[in-house]
Amino acid sequence: MLLSALQKEKAIYEKLSMKRGLVLFYVALAVIFLGMAGAGNAAEPLYQKSCLLAGERPVDIRIAKQKSSWNCSPDIGDANYPYVWIRVDARNLTSDYAGTEDLRLASDAMAFEGLQLHMEFTDGSSVSRYYDSRAIAQNFGAGTWFTLPLKTNGKPLSALYVRVDRPMGSLVTRMMELDRGAAADAEKLTAMIVFALIVGMMLLAAFYSVSLFVVMHARFVLYHAFIAILLTIYTVASSSLIFVFFPETTLWVRSILSYGAAAMSMAMLVPFLFSFLEREAVAPVMRWLGLAFFPLACFAAIFVPLFGREMAFGIRPIYHLFFVPGALLFVALCIQAWRRNSRAVQYVILAWALPIAMAVERVFRGLNLYSAPVEWDFGFYVAMGYEAIVMVMAVAWRVSQLRGERDKAVASHNELTVLAETDGLTGLPNRRSFDQQEWMHDDHLVLLDVDHFKKVNDRYGHLIGDAVLKVIGRELAAAVEDRVLVRAWRLGGEEFGALIVGRSGDVVSEVLDGLRQAISETIASEVPVLEDPVTMSAGLAQTEEGSLPKTYRSADAALYRAKGLGRNRICYSQNNGHSIIIFERPAAA
């Protein structure tokens, strides 16, 4: 009944955990949806309203203005060049932006070398400025974006020229927009608060997992800690929080950290899943596929720093292609585990379905299939924060489950050990237990043997003989309970052993003789079919440290001496090799 109650309590806990996870899932989904739906047109996008001048080498603004090869209907692939000028006519801008005093130039802050800015005003004046990668990083905005003050001093713009130098991809050019300073600062503050909360959740998840690993030493707990730490690094780097903690960080270092941490977290997901799921839930072929994907994901982590500068516009799509096998493997693994009735996979799906779905969406964008507002990136970070919370619950559940299995295995082992060391008839420890006993200096070994026991079996049958042995076993166990004896054993057949403590053989012999006579009286009372009294002979010897075999031989010799002298008596073997006969059987009248 206790086991059934515990199982019911565990089932209720699991249902509550799943319900909490589902509530978090719907909350996270709502936040992501609202974030994407709220991606309005507050900023002024520039790419589709601009003309492009792209090339393999940098061109000065004076030469660029004279060029006739400006492309005023740019497509997605037209910006895939090391140097790209973007020209925006103020007449194509909303009037509020053309004359706004606190105007910001914003775009995706992926790694690039620098940005040349040239502004022309309606009064005929112009201003040119150059911002290197470090200066761009210091003007970070919300998420992965930067917001660069144009410093127009309230002058209305007539034209804006921006040159992007050696970008790692075309997003810097294609996502460029104008924004108001107040709106950009408010969005940045909100994003920093949200990212700080998400990072805090991930760090708590990592700390909890590390603490749990110290206690349980379960591998999947350590793998989850690594994943949480890697996702924390990714969030800090890609969300621009890294510029708060490390202001001297460059855009290139930020990109290396974010791309590398994302790939390594995907790689660590493989050993985590294989150790978190039940062993029977994962087929061998799936393990081989996982082992094949692991080095691929690790290579993706170093792919950007190795080839990022040489393969500027090809690096991002190729990098995101590395994640496609991982997503497919995750889906296949979850389906297989689900079909094999895995309980752990329910938590995996609950925790990782949303982040994986958001990651797939980012892969599509990374392949340059389409563009999306910066608000869409927030969904991925929220999904990762949600994953951190749910997986902490999942890890705690799995650890509790493994601990229960371990405790059950230990209890089963202990039960088997007890059975292996217990005599089935009398309930006393057996010879195996006797052989494992540790003996001290003042311990005395007692060997007891039932006199003429074969005659009892032959005359009354083995059932009566067994009844006699059970009485002896119960009486010896009671003596142990009453602390007359330290331990008692059935050594085999009608032979019993006992451990009794005493300073001298005389004292121990007196106690032992009283016990021996009490056993004979109890047998006569409880097995009345016996016509003759059942008596016992005993041999006693004091333990010699480190020499149990010698002590056993001495006690055995004393027992045989008692048997040879007529039985129903105790014989005490002294350390000098002599035996003392104690409590001789009185002669018949």
C-alpha cells in the first residue's frame, strides 16, 4: 500500500509538472506572437527606397556621386559585395524623418569593417563621417542591432549616403532604417531588461544543474549545465549585452562568440538527449547518427572564425545549413522515443519544440530566403528562456526518477543479500554471514550441536526435526535480542554458532549453560510429541585476534570433547590448548 501511495503521489507530481510546463509554453508562445505581431512600421526602412552602388573596392563619395551605375531597384542579392553605397533621397522619406532632429541610422550589427556616412542638407551643406567597427559597437541598440546618431543638428536632409565596408553578409545593408532617438532608446532599454531576465534564468538553470551534478553525478545534468552556459554566452553576445560588460569588444568578436556558442549548444544537445532519454527509447542507428552530427556541429562552431573573412557573403548561409541535420535528427529522435513510450521525451518536446521551431525560422532567414524585423529575434531569446525553466523542471524530474530507480535497485540488492545470508528454516544468519563476521579480542565463539538429532529425524520424521531446529533458532534470536548473545548463526544441519562477549570463559560458560538448558525446556514444551528430552552440547573458545580459523578449530575441538564425554555439556578450550569440562551431565539415579 505504501508503494502504491508513493506511485500515485509521483504520478500527481508528474502531471502537475507537465501542466506547469504547458502553461509556460502557452505564455512563451503568446509573448513571441505578440512580439512578432507588434513589429510595426515605426522606423523608416531604407533599402527598398534607395539606390545601390556595389563593388569589390571602396569608392570615395565624390567618385560615387558621379557614377551612372546606381541600381535604384535593388533586390536581395544586389548587396552581396564587399563595398556597398546606399543612397536615399529625402523626398522618398516620410516628412517626419526628413526633418527630425534626433535621427538614428539603425541596422543589423553583424560583423563588418566600418561605415562611411555622408549627409547632404537642404541648405546646401554636407557632412561626412566614418565609423569603424568599434565605434559601431559602442552605439549598440536593441538585440543584434546598432543605432547610430546622425547628428543633423535639426537640419532637414536632402540626401543620405551610407557605405558599408566588408560586411559578413548583406543584412547590414538590407535591414538599414531610420529611427527616432527616443523610440530607439526606449526599445533598447526594454530589450536590455528582457535579455537580462533571460540571461538570469539561464544562469540559474546552469547553477542548479551544476549543483545537482555534484550531488547525483548524472551525466545529462552536466550536459544541461553546459547547454545553459553556452546559450547564456550566445544571448549575451548576440543581444549586445556583451557591449555593456565588455565595451571594447568588436563586432567580429561578438559574431564569433554568438555563432560559436549557438553551434556548440546544438552539439551538446546530442549527448544530453542520449543520456536524458531512457536507454531503450533510442535505437542504435539513431545513436550512430547523433555521433555523426556531433563533430559536424563542433566544426560549425569554428567555421565562422576560420572562414568568415574569406567567405563573407557565403559564410552565413553555409553556417545555417549545418543546423538542418540537427533539426531533422531532433524530430526523428523525438518521434522514435515517443513511439517507444518514453516518458522523458514528453519533457524534451515540451521544452525544446519552441526553441527548435524558432531556430528553424532563423535558419530560413540565415539562408537569405527572406528578411524579418528585429522584433522577430526576440522570439528566439524568449523561447530559450522558456526552455531553461522547463528543462530545469525536467532535469529535476529525471533525477528524481533515476534516484527512485537507484533506491529500488539498492533495496533489491540488500534484500537479495539478506536472503543469501539468511537460513530459510530458522531465520538465523547462515554460514556465509558467519564467514563475514569481524571478531574482537574479548569475543567468544560458541559452537552448539543438537545431541542425537539423527535419532529424532529417524524416529519422528523430518517435520518434527525441523520443528526442533526452528525452536532453537527462535531462542537464539531472542537471546541476541536480549543482548545475551551478540549474534547467532545456523552453520548447517543441527550445528549452530554464536558470538558472546565476556572477560573469562567461566563467566561466559555460566551464561551459555543457562541458555542451553532453557532451549531444551522450550523444545520439550513446544514439541510435546518427543518422549525424550532434546539436549545440546557446546564448545567454547576465546577469539585470538587475526586468527579466526584457529579459534574455530579450538571451539570445534571443545565441542567434540563434550560429545565424547557423553554430550549434554559444555567444554571450554583455553588458549594454552587444554580443555575444561564444565557442567557435566549428572549421572542417572
